[in-house]
Amino acid sequence: TAVSNSYDRGASRADIVRELRSYLNITPIEFGVWHMAERDSIGLDADHRGQPGSSPKGNFAPWWLRPGGKVTLDPVANDADYNADYYKQAHDQGRPALVEPYAYDVYGKTYVMMSVVHPVRHAGRIVGVAGMDMALDEMTSRLSKVQPFGVGRLLLVSGAGNWLVNPDAAKRMKPYSDIGKDVVRQVIDTGR
């Protein structure tokens, strides 16, 4: 990943914070981009308490996000985040993952998000995880406007078989149970 490359070239925490900011505008469905570093993997955490991108404890976890269109930098300051799927899947499996949607509170508002996550490696070991978050409402809004061949519509089902993009909001996050559900399940399970 680009964050792995930053570690390899000896980038500082401030350099990585700036680089992450530049990734926020790659696609309009992004809600946020982030990196959660293992403890003391880029300098001693205690020496960085309260610095941009670091939590009050000093762990390096910059998160650039844009709730309501306003770009802000917030450290992921909750230790529980290191046990969440958006961290553990890529970290523990050592490979990229698409995390099933989850609810996350941002400035008092709960967003349903999904994340694309990737392990960050340096010197042959995993030193953290980098990710891109997508708010499900925004993704649904944008993808529901796509009309393949000028007349079709785009629907999206997660790897667990739940609706992600469906014009019927009541179906979102519910299991796909429409026509061909056995075929959809087979494709999800086998990849073909």
C-alpha cells in the first residue's frame, strides 16, 4: 500500500498524515481514509501524545473524514477500534478485505459504513492497517443513479449476501431473498 511505502522510505507521522489527506478525494463515495498503526511502530507513542493524527495516548491513528462534506482530521482514539473487524480482518489475515457494513458514531451521528482495508507492512511484518470508509447512504445514492445500457439499474449485495444498494431502503442490510437467491449465494460462495 501507499502507507507501507511511506514506512519504507522513513516518512514521519506528519508526512503520513499529509499523504493520507491526499487520498481522501480519489472517489466521491469516500467518507474517510485512515491508518491505525501498531503501538510504537512509528516512534514511541508516548512522545506523540495529542499531536495531529495521534490519540491522547499517542497511538498513531490518523483518520481524515468528511461528514456532511466538511473535511476534518481525527485520530481514532478508542482502543476498542483495534478489536473491530475493520482493523482485525486485514491485520489478522494479512491481506486486503472488504468489511461488512457496520454502524459508527461520528460527531454524534451514526453512519452505516463499510471499509476497504489493507495491512500495512514494513520490514517484513505487519505494522498496522490502512483503510477507506464508505458511508452506505452516499454509496447507495450515487450507485442507484447508474443506468447500465441507459435503461438498467445497479444493485449491490455484500459478501455475506446482504443488500447494500437497493432502491428499497428497507431491504438494505437484509439478506438477499429475491429471485435467483440460490445462484447469488453460489456466486458469493464460489466466486463464479
